Amino acid sequence: MEKETSLFLVPTPIGNLKDITLRALEVLKSVDVILAEDTRTSGVLLKHYEISTPMKSYHAFNEHKTLESIIRDLKKGKSFALISDAGTPGISDPGYLLIREVLKEGLDVEALPGPTAFLPALLKSGFPCDRFVFEGFLPHKKGRKTKLEQLSQEERTLIIYESPHRIKKTLSQICEFFGEDRMVSVSRELTKKFEETQTRTAREIKDYFEATTPKGEFVIIINGKST
């Protein structure tokens, strides 16, 4: 007998509200509760699609506190959908802890396919995408330089997420650790009106963004080290 799904992992659009699947909409309408990283941000999406399912806040700062009550409700038979502000929950977003504990309880988890920022950025870079390494966000302080030294020797295509506040620092460090001639592709505002992708040498990319005011979330794709 097939188990009834307790927790659905539902990807949401990374910018363009049209980038959501029919199945995702169906799940969001049918579950008892939607766990949202930011209920205000997710509220825009739910209002757009006329979804009235109750939301509950679930983010990095409260996941330990709310976990017990969520598990308790799941064991009572309630169904939940986990979403992030944008993209696939659990990818550089809260989710891992909840998924692990739900599975430990013998409950069923179902992950829906859908949007995530690094795939379009990877494809648009023109770099090899048969083998790649997803690093997410680099350490802010401790271990950052050690991590960059390790990654500079990686032969596979590298994927890094970065915020507008740190993009200039990160691009300078890429020049320092990877070399100014390493090819780098930077995408921002993916699927939105002002989407932009720049693919140049590390030095040229650094100079470009030093001359502009960085806006939006960034995906950095670095060509692997030549063998």
C-alpha cells in the first residue's frame, strides 16, 4: 500500500511568476499548511495564483524551535508543503533539518522538480556542464581563503552563489586565487526584466562590476582549471 505523502518540497519561481508547474500549484492548494521562508514574499505568489492555504513561517532562525511542533502535526496526519523565497527548498535555503527528521519518523517526503537559479546560469555560461561542482555561498570569514585555494585547483565547472553586498570582494578574490585570465560567467536577476549575464575573463568581469552598482542575487560560474 502506497504511503500518503506528509511533506512536499515545492520549488517556486526564481523571478518570473510563470515559472511554476501545474503540479506545484495543485500541491500548494491541497496541503494543510505551507511552510514559507518569508510569508510576505511567498504571499505575493500565493495571491497571484489565488491560493488560500494557511502559511507558517519556517526559516534558518526558527527551524530548530518549530521542528518539534511540525513533526507532531505531521504524525497527526496533516500535510505540509515546504517552499523557499525562490527556487528549490533545501538548495542554499532551510530544509535539510526538517527533511532529515521527517524521514527519521518514517514519514514520506516527496520532492517536486522545478526552478533553481544555478542551472540556467550554468547553461548560459557556455562552460562544460557534463560535470560541475555546486558550492553555494562561500564562507564569509573563517575558512574562506582556504576554500578558494582548494576550489582554484578544481577541474570541473564551479558554481557559486553571491549577494550584491559581497560580489565585488568575491570577484577580486577569484582574480587573486584563480588568476585574472580564468574565464568566469556572472548571471544576475535571472528570469526577471533586467536579467544579465556577463562572460569574460576574471579581470574583465571584476572591472565591469566595479564600474556598476551590483543589484540582485548573483550566480558565478567559473571555468574549471585546465589540465
